[in-house]
Amino acid sequence: MVLMSIQLFIVCAYVVLLFAISLFAKKRADKGASEYLFAGRKLGPGLIAVNITGLAVGAASTVGVAENAFSVGLAAGWYNAAWSAGALIMGLIAAGKYRALKATTIPDLFERYYDTKGRVVSAIGLLIIMLVITSLQYLAGGAILSALLPDIFSFKGGMLTSAVVFIGITLIGGLWSSGLSNIVSVILIYAGVLYSTYAAVDKVGGMTVLLSQLPAGKDWLNPFAGLPMAIVIGWFVVMITQAITAQGPVQIACGAKDSASARKGFIWGAALIFPIGFLCALIGIVARVTSPNITATMALPSVIMGLDPFASGITLAAMWAADISTACTILLGAGTLFSQDIYKRFINPGISGEKFLFVNRVTIFVCGLGTLWLAFNAVGILKTMVAGLSLTTALTVVFLFTIFLPAACRRSSAFYTTLAGLLAIVVWEFVPALHVLKHVIYFEWLVCVIVFLLVAVIDQRPIKTPELIEEEGE
């Protein structure tokens, strides 16, 4: 009972702190849609770094990595290393450009250079991605809370509670709320994961004892064993691809106070993201020894629950913090895509600033409820996450050609390449023979590049430029 009281107190205190931060941020967020969605474009490198770290270190990067490590070993940690590489590449080649262009979303950028059809299809594709990823945060949140307080939360009850917190924080303070709360969340994540990894390994008797008790026939602690290299490389391709064009990273880059801050923030964030995966993978390996018969999704929560009450409460609150930080940013991104690229662009272009802010909040609320339904039907955190993020391939192909080889771009390139990318993942699911490529991301890149180049041959209309768009009054 004392154990539960300590853990419940820690969780409640953390929730109260998050809502207090959100209410503080609300004063700024209520000033207008730009403040709510993009923090008034005033984020410095530090807030950019914790925001991208908070986005990256979510369900897949903690609970999902430990779940995978329960079966494959330390190699599961490469998932976070791949995310780190994505943040680094985004910082080096794209974040500053997004901020300099004063873009708000990838669909917005596509219409500036291409056509309206490109904006619509890319908005639909990104919405699908955002909804899938957000749903996985509820799944992990349910696993964490049900393990932390099993007498209070069932798995579904934990998911519902997570949804209330995720949606509530995002509704109140927008990107300001996410940014400021991520300072607390990232500190909590690092403190919790570092301590729990040390304590978990120490509890089983150290690394030598841990290795001796693991099932024979697999090199569990070798980061280069346990997974086919094609899978690991696939993760890197997926994460670099999505980091450049998924709405979460783009929205964070657009919130920077200038291009230099955007670049520095993503590079700093890459350094913060890298270690967490291998630490969580090690916890998953410990679970293989201490609780070999549990469901793999419960690997990380089950190990942490074996620690002392204060440590387990802090650490599982940190895991929950990881989900909250990711879910809030992605929910905000989903709301931005619908409100800016669909509602304001096509349904009500003359909407007032105050009403537009209200539409954003309603959209986030509806998206939050929709993703909760998806969460009850999701299976396999890491597998589902990677499949969803693969949908960004088409957007990244178009973006890279636009920035680095505009001569190959045509007016309809964005529409047909994005449509091909959406259809490709459906074909992948229904044609098993294609799986000779080992990972859907390879198929996505192959299809999208071929379609882009075919359009370059067939369509002779050059793309627009932002200057021409302004002259045309679009």
C-alpha cells in the first residue's frame, strides 16, 4: 500500500506540474494561431532541442525498443540511433530552410511550388501518419500506467487516462505548452532511464551474471547481432526520411526564432536522442531474464516495477513523460494540417483569428478521440510506427528534389509522387512477393523516385516559385 501511495503521488504530482505549465503557456498561446501552433516563431536552440528529443523519445523509443530487445537483444537500440541520425540530417540540410521559407506545413510548401492537388494529397497522407503515431502513444501509456498502478489502472484504463492528459495539455497551450513541458520531460526521462538501467543490471548481479542467464544461441549484448542489417539500415532510411518531412519535426523547425536556431536545436537534439535506445534495450534484455513469460510490450514496465518505490515511480513517470511529449507534438501537428491545409485553405479562407484558434482546438480534440479508437486496435508498437513513418518517403523525395534539383521538378510532381507513395504501402501489404526487399521503406523509395522521374519526362510544366505565387496572389 505504501508502494502504491508513493507511485501514485509521483504520477499525480507530475500531471499537476504539466497542467500548471500548460496553463502558464496558455497566456501566450491565446494571443493567436501563430502563437498556439508555432510558439510565435520564438523558440531558441535549447527549446528546439528538447522539443525534437521529446518528439523522438516516445512509445516506440522506450517501451517499443524494450519490447523488441526482449526478443532480439541490444540491436533494438539502433531504432533511436536512427532517429538521432534523422534529427542530425534535418538540422544540417532542412531545418534552416524551412524556417527561412517561413513555411507552416509540407502541404503549404508543396502548393507554393507545385499545385493545389499536391497540397491536398500530401495533407491527407500526413494526417494518416500523425493519427497512427499518436495512437501508439496511448498504447504505451496504457502499458505504463497499468504496470505502475495495477490496482487502479487496467490496460484500457491507462490508455484512457493517457488520452485525457495528452489531449488536455495540447488543447490548453499548443506548441508553447509542449516546448516548456518538454524541459521537465527530457530531464525526467534521462534521470529515470539512467538510474533504472543501472539499478536493473545491478539487481541481477551485473553484466556478467546477466549474460550467463540469458537463453543460449544468441549474442544478446552485441549491437550488431540479432537483427538483419537490412532491417537496421531500413530504420535509418525511415527515420532520416520522416525527420525531413513529417509534420512534427517541420512544425518544430518552423517555430524557431531564426534559421541558425533551427539548425543548432536539431543537432543538439540528435545528441540527446542517441543514448536512450540502447539503455531501454538493455532493460528489455534484463526483462528476458527476470520475467521470461511476460508479454513483450510489458518488458520495460515489469523490470522497473522491481525497483524501490521511489525509483520505480520516477522512472515510470519518465516513461509516461516520453509518451506525453511525443503525443502532444504530433496531435498539434495533426490539428495544424487539418486547420491550415484543409479548413482555412478550402472551407473558410476568410475566418477570423479568434475563430481559427477555436477551430484548431476543436480539431485537436476530435483527432485525439479518433486516435484513441485506433489505439485499441493497434498491434506491435515498433512495427506499426515504422510502417506509418514510411509514408513520408514521397514527401521527402519531393522536398529534396525541390531544394537541390528543381530543374527536374514539374507542376504535377508532388501530387503523383505522393499518391504513388500512399498506394505503394497498400500494395506492399497485399503482395507478399515484394517482401524480398526486406523492408517497406526500400519499396517506397523505389516507387517514389521512379514516379517522380517519370513525371519529369511526361509533364513539361515547370514548378512555381514563392515569388511567383506572391505575384499571382495565391
